[in-house]
Amino acid sequence: MQFPTTLLPLLLAVLAHSAVLAPRDEATPAAPAEDVINFSTCKNFNMGDCRSWTIVTQSQCIGVSGTDWNDVIKSIIVPNGYRCRLWSSNHCDGQSSPDIYPPGANELGDMNDKTTSFKCYKN
């Protein structure tokens, strides 16, 4: 069987292109970007005298032992889509508040003036 001379270069190009294609590994999914939010703690009831903190959700525990925010927090502001928890220890363990949802809490009940660390989570 003879190929017309115009088809031979085309056939060779297709075969050459097919030969260099190697099987690809499946792409590894990218790790999800860390979720960073601003969360506010307040020294007064009803969200008065507040400070904003930048937190990496899920993983970052903010400890305030040795600062002027230790054991003075009375209310908090929580952004939509998140929940936060307060602890009496400096390492987000031990006695804690229940999860606090948006918009936050005007007073913290048993945790008033006892907060030494906090952490936030995506809902």
C-alpha cells in the first residue's frame, strides 16, 4: 500500500506527537488556603473597649497571659460564618466557654474576667 506523499508527513507528525505523550500523574489537590479572620475581645460588657485580633482559624490559639488582656475580657464580637471559644488557660485547654456564634456575646457568664486564650473555627 502506498500513501500519497502529502499524507505521509501528516501521518508521521501524528505518530511522533503520540509517541512523546507520557502518562501523567494525577494532580495532587492543593491544600486549602488557611482561613484568616479578625475577631474582637472587649474589656467591657456589651462590646465596649475592644481590640481586634487576627486569627488563623482551626489551628491558632491566641494566649494573652502576661498582657493587659488577661482575665479582663467581658464580651466578644464573632464574624459571620465562624464560632469562637475562650479558655481560662494560656493554651486553649482546660475550662472553656461554650462555642460563641455571631454576632458574639455581650457578656460571658462564668468566663467573665477569666479568659486567657481563645481560638476560632469556621462553621
